[in-house]
Amino acid sequence: MVTLELVSVVKRYGARAALDGVNLRLEPGAGLGLLGPNGAGKTTALRLLLGFARPTSGGVALRGRDPSDPEARRGVGYLPERLVLPERASVRGFLALQAGLAGLDGEERSAAVATAIETVGLAERASDRIGALSKGLRQRVGFANALLGRPELLVLDEPTSGLDPLGVRDARGWILAARERGCAVLVSSHVLSEVERTCDHVAILDAGRVAAGGALGDLVAPGETLEDAFVRAVRA
Amino acid sequence: MKGFALLFGEALADAIRRRIVSGVAIAALLSVLMLDSCTSCSPSITVNGQPPDLGELMGAAGFGAFLVLGLWVIALAGVLAADHLRSALEDGSATLALARPVPREVFALARLAGVLGVAAGAGGLVLGAAALLLAKRSHLPLPPALLAAGACALGALVVGALAMAASLVLPRVATILLVLGGMGLLTLANGVAPIGEGAGWLGVLDRFGPPLASTMALALEPWLTSVTIAGDGIRLAARLVAWAIGALFALAYGFRRVELGP
């Protein structure tokens, strides 16, 4: 089963087309980087994939189901670009709530929370209120939330936002570790170097269309960087 | 069900933390103190040189006070609901929960339940104190108060759910004005219908609108000794239940249609 798929998707807001005939496909275990300038339609694509919005036309499938079906989102870890966390909750309390919503119960739930906290290096801050954490640590909480319960698919929107260089390196490690155990990853980012290191496929969106896409090796010509390929695609 | 319970706990905590709730708590305490003061007084009133029937006076005063407090609780539910769901959408906090396998309607109903939890706390305090004080000091029977409190709870559900559904398409201030204006009109319609025999648009509102005041008034009627309130209690209660079901469906349907931010 394909992990996620957009087929000829059009999404209009009034007369403006945020997405115009977009096709995307992510196989299990693969890593797809979604690139594009601001306003290219990356976030809109993620909203459609998670069932937050409906396409004007075309088909969207998440784990073989309509994304508006809650079961389609089982096993999906999501890190939004605008991460809003409950200020008064403790790190552990917030993650326990999210693990419960993810369908985890009892010891499985406690173990998932403990593992996620350990993974992102927040064991010593697990009882702290989220409101007392720095931006970088909050981003780690967001990552821990996305990684809860070993998801089959990670959807990450600007995942390294707010992280210091060490945090960026850690985040790369978490993404690669998830991929190694077979988790599919969709990363929307402006940081091309991070996409290059964590994904094997790339789709470059521009003005609501896929300007270029495919395996990294096919997209980036010999002697070129991903940045060169990106500029070539959006200026074509 | 587990998802609902988790989200309800979160929604209730959010509702309790809202600034308006401290004002509500103060208003509720003042109401209780006022009731305590009013029910402990011994009025010396004469009408045409004769003392009136104190039981009748206490019954009428208790009826009015309980009705006003009940309407206050319903309005409180509506005002709190006017942005309890909307704020979670606007600040983006809803998206983390809705990225999980949580049905949209479960999220919306949990937010509503959070609001109703606060309204139930305030209502339980104010109406409970009123019922006990009126029973102990004015010797008014308790069962009418219990029935009226039940009608109040159902009314709060109707107004809260409709306010929450309206908040998905209206700004907060407009939703609050709609709640307060709508409740004022409905109460007026319920009040004047027996006098005007239900004519005009107020009559239509009284016959088909959610019977917020009339169900409570009918429940409290045994407290009135010289006034009879006409109405079929079963039919009124059935209409209120129908409105409650309709309001919940409107909220669930409306929230399913809403597009969420990232």
C-alpha cells in the first residue's frame, strides 16, 4: 500500500489555485522532501494529506484511505511548522495525552512516552512545564510527539525550525533512525541541505505545480547541488 | 470514548483557566450571598392594611430568582462556547489533536463538554444554593427546583452547542451578541406568549424556538400559589430535547466542514 498519494490535486481559495494538478507519491519507508519557495503550496499539500482541508478536485489518499477518515491518521506522526503546545502542561503530561489520542494504552503508552522523551534528550526536563522551555526544547517536544509510538509515517513541516546546530544534527539522526526502521518520511523544508541528507526523493513545488520531482540522483545533475537543481526548477 | 475523555479533561482545564471564569466565580458567590440575605429577611409588608400571604410572596420571589439564575447559567454556557472551539482552531492547538486518529465531532463535543463543565459548576453552586435556601427558609418544595435545574442543563447544552457552531462562521463578538440577543428574544417570547396568545413573530419563536425559560417556568409553577402557567410539560421538554439533538448535530456537521490551519 502506498503511504500517501496525491493525484491531479487542485486546491483553490477563491480564484487563486494554491495547488494546480499536483501529483505526489510516497512509498513505505521512503523519504520525500517537499521543497519550494514561500507560497508554492507545500503547507497546503500537507493540510490536504492530514485531512485538515479537502481538495477542490483530484484524489488524496493517506495509508490507502481518505485522509478525513480518522483511521487514516493512525500511525502518523506530525510536526507542524507553527507548533502550539500547552504552556501549563508538563512535557510528560502532554506526551501522555497525545499518546492516548494516538490509541496507545496502559504500559504501552507509558513506554512510548518514556522512549520518545529519551530519544529527544528531554529526560531531565520531562516534569517541567512546557511554558518554561526554550524554543529549541519545545521543538524537541514537538519531535517527541511526532515520534510517539513508532509511527509508519512522519510528516514534518520545517522540522529544524528553532533548533541550534546540535539540535539540527540530532533531528537528522531521529529522522534517519525512523527511516531505518521502515518509517516513511515527508519533510517540507527550506533547508535544502537537510532534505538532501534525510530524503531520497524530492518534489519541488512552484506556484502550486510540481516544477521538478523524482529521485535525488536523477534530479541533481553531476557536479550540481540540490540548490542548483532547485533554482533551475523554479526559474524555468 | 477514551479520546473523548482525554480531550474533555483538556477542554475543561482550558475553560477553567479562562479569565472570564474568575468573574463568573465572583458573580456566582455574590448571587449566593444575595440569596442568603434575601431568604433570611422577615418582610413586614401590608396590603390595604392587611399582611399578605407570605407563602405566596416567597413562592413568587423564589420563582423569579430561580428563573433568572437559570437563564444566567444558560447565557454563561453560550458566552463561554462562543470561542472555546474557535480559539483552539485559531491558535493552532487543535491541529496536534486532529492529526491523531480523532474524529472531528469527538473533538468538538469534548470542547463543548468542557464549557458545560464550567457552566455546571457555576450552575450547581448557584441553583443548588438557591434551591436549598428556598426550601429551608421559605419552605418551597425541592422537586420543582430539581426539574428546573434539569431544564436549565438542557438549555445550556442547546445554547452552548449552537453558539459553538455559530462561532465557526461568525467572529467572537458577533457570536456573543447572537447568544445574548437570541436568549433575550426567546425569553421575551416565552414571557409574552401567555398574554398575547402567541400572536406574531414572538408567538412563532415561543411555539417553535428552544423553550429555555418556559420549561423552567413550568417546572417551578408549583411554587406559585395564585398563578397558573399553562403548558404541556412533556411536549415542552420533548421540544427542548429535540433542539438539543439538533444543536449537537449542527455543531458536529459544521465542524466536519471546517478547514483547519496548518
